[in-house]
Amino acid sequence: MDEYWICRRDNPHFRLTEDGRDFSTTAAPMAFPSHDAAFDYMTRENTQPPLEGVSLEIVKADA
């Protein structure tokens, strides 16, 4: 099954962490079952830290 992550556009190695509190290259990322689910979360939370004011992109996890 595919997974999608929310990443910083300026450095996609920084993924939103599983707890949704920060971006990290080493912590487990918050995984979404679809691009739409990631987009919905990103749209809903984009006025709150850590998403606020950050350029983001959704990437498909490498299998």
C-alpha cells in the first residue's frame, strides 16, 4: 500500500514527524494512505505550527 508524506518544499528530506510537531530527517514521518488525505491534513493545519508559513509538498514514500 502506498504512503504519502508532507515535506518541506525547500528540503524534501525534512518530513513532518509522526506526532505532527516538527520536521525531521530521522524521526518517523506522519504517513497518509493517499495524496488526498495528506492534502486534507495540510489544508486543515496550514495556519498552525509547524506548517504555518512553510512551503510544503506531498511526496509518495519510496517502497
